[in-house]
Amino acid sequence: MILAEAIQGVAAELRLVDLSILTRYVIAEQHGNIDDLVSSSTELFFKPGTLRYGLQADVDLRWGGAPAVSLDMEFQHQDVTVFFNLVLGSLSAAVDVQAITFEGPPRSPTENTRRLAEALAAARLAPTPAGGGDEAAPG
């Protein structure tokens, strides 16, 4: 849940890409194009290199169902790494966590949850205040 909330903006940006185009990239294994789309979507929200495309994708094209694209993703910041699938549908997005690793000595689940939340928060780009905040007052 913590990861899904943290990457909502990224998922929303990726869902702006026409699903048929993204599907073609996946089927044609054009991972460079997918990586470019993911990179441009993440740069608005996360520090460079903290959220990456894992160079693997899949398309679900069931008869009678809505198509969905699944992208392997990796989040890495501080001492936390998360491997997950980001599933993009026409009307929704979902996160399927595959594995989470923490560097250092073992800690309690509560402590690891806190570490994950802190790593995600620290990896996010700070929003700039309206007006930039650094202007000198007229004098």
C-alpha cells in the first residue's frame, strides 16, 4: 500500500500513453522505448535512478477483457530495494510487489515498514513552493 501510494503520480503519467502504443512496444520488445517512457514519467516525481524499468514487460489481452500492460519495476534508495510489477489498465493501475530487500541487520516488520516509507519519502522530489520561494523581496 505504501509503494502504491508513493507511485500514484508515475502510474497516472504512464496511463496517459496510448495503451495500444505501449502494447506494441511490449510485443515488439522495444524495451528502450518503454524505458524512455518510464524515465520521463518518473523524473517528475522521483530523484534520478531511484525508480527504474526492469527491462521486462507483459501484455494481458484476454478475450472480452480490458487489455493491461505489466511492467517490471525496481525502486532503490537508501538501504531499501523493492522489485515489483506495475500493472496499467485502461481505467486503473495496480502494484504487485515481488520482493523487498533491506541492507543491514535484520529488523522487525514494523521497523522495515518504517524504513520503506522513509526511503520512498526521501527519494521523492520535493515540490517547489508557488513562486519559487527564492526571490528577493523588493527593496
